Amino acid sequence: MHKIHNNSNPNTISDFKNINHFKLSVLLSSILLLLAFAFFIYASFNPKNTTVSSGKATGAVNSDNSLNSNNNINNTDNSYQDNRESDSTASNDSTSSDSDGINGGSINGDCVAGKKALPIYCIQTDEKKISISFDAAWGADDTIKLLDILDKHNVKTTFFMTGGWVSTYPDMVKEIYNRGHDLGNHSENHKEMSKLGASEQKKEITLVDDKIKELTGYDCFLFRPPYGDYNSLLINTVYGCNHYPVQWDVDSLDWKDYGVDSIIKTVTRHKALGNGSIILMHNGAKFTAEALDTVLTSLEEQGYEIVPISQLIIRENFHMDGTGRQIAD
């Protein structure tokens, strides 16, 4: 019987093991590559949402002030650090070396509190005076009714109008003016102004000024940013256009359509209501016209005199505190 010889030797076994290790490494590498490729495909078709939330509501009525309904200054000063702020017309300084006014304009004061340029939320005054303002960006069905109620109480207010509203309702603009109310600027296209460069911001302001001037001969000098959205760049741009940037410290929340009683209670019992307050309302909100008469009566019974914003603000030599209160020097 022939003996069967085992031809295997240690070197052959080692080579076999090396081959298997190599195949295993290739297999693992292939699996990793496939996983990486699959993840890439998934990420491509499912990108992360990197859009900054603006807080805008879905309805037209909701959208006008949702960024700043609670007087939250820290949230509204969203300074976008990009190359747009290098615009040659922009400056984050409250004054310019070319003029004594804020940002090269003719208005003398200091709009900076801490490190932020702030709009006017309310006024420091010992007089029991307040202002009511109406933002007009959509619709005009109740505007005449609002004006009639204001006439009944012999009250003058301020209407902040977009360029689109002015173009759509030119006769209404004239009527508001003829009845003695302030005409305020609410931007041409109702954009988030903090996302625009200085030249775009200025254009949004001047286009509305020109339309109102052509219709009424009135020179606007009050500006309210859409959604209450601003940054330091915008505030300086506004002052550079010789306008006062105006917010509010009492939000009626009429844009939420909670009803007549809600508007009345929200305004007349508001914790911020006091001397120098600025109240926000909307000419196009569903229940505002129905609530206005009672709101005015209640405010008058509390001893407040209601005046237009143009008569409430301090025109010259003022500074701001950290809450957006305008204070005389």
C-alpha cells in the first residue's frame, strides 16, 4: 500500500490565509463604499432644512407682525453677516462723520442701546398720551368704518401702508390723509427687511414715499418694518432716509382673529399699556372695526389722550434704552 503523502507545508497554509484575508478586506471595503454611496444618495434627495425660520403665519392677516408680537428685541435684531452689509451706503455706526444726524441723515439722536440700533417701541413721557397705529398691507373693506369711528371720538392715528396697498387703494390713501391721520411707510413689497442690503432697504422705503407724495403731497417720515423684522443695518438705513423706525409695545393681536372681546381685553388690559405706548392694529383684520369703538372708549375712560405717532415721538435729541423706549436727552 502506498503511503499518501501530505504535500501541504507551512508556507502554503500561510499563503492561503493571506489570500482569504485579502478577499475579506476587499469585501469589507466594498460594503463600506456601498454604504457611503447609499448615504450620499439619501442626503441628496433629503437635504436638511437650513432656512432661517421667519415666524410668518400662513394667512395674510397673520403675517404682518408674527416676528415681534411680544416686544422681544433680542429676537428681532437678526443681523445677517454677509457681503450685503458691505454695501457702501450702509453703516452700523449711529452717526456719520459727514453729518450730525444719525447715519448721515438730519435726525439728531442716538438709536443705539448697548451694541444694537433699536426702533422706537414706546416713548418716555409723564403725559398720559398714547398712539394707535394701523398697518395696511391687504384689504380696505373696513377702512371707512374705522375712519368714521375715529372721527366719532375725535381721534387721529397713524396708518402704515405698503406700496402695493397705496397703488391698489389710492382713493383710500387720500381719504386717510384728508381726515388728518399720519401716513406711515410700511415698505414697498412687505419683505423681511433684515435680509436685504442697505441699497435694497432704501429702495423699499423711497418707493412708497414717492407714491404717497404724488398722491397727497405728504412727506412720510415714519417707517414700520414688515413683521416687526429688523436689524441694526435697517435701523440706520431708516434714519439715513430721515425716517423714524417705529414698532409697538402693545399688540392687539387682531391679526389672530380671536374675536372682538379678545381685542378689547388685549389692548385695554395689556401689561405694557402706559404713558407713551404705541398700539398695533390692522385695518384689514376681521374683528378690528367692530372692536375699535369700545377700545377707544375704554382707553379714554382710563384717562389716555390718543395722538398720532408723529405727535408722540421725540423728534430731536433723544436716546434709547434697552427695551426700545425713546427718552429725551
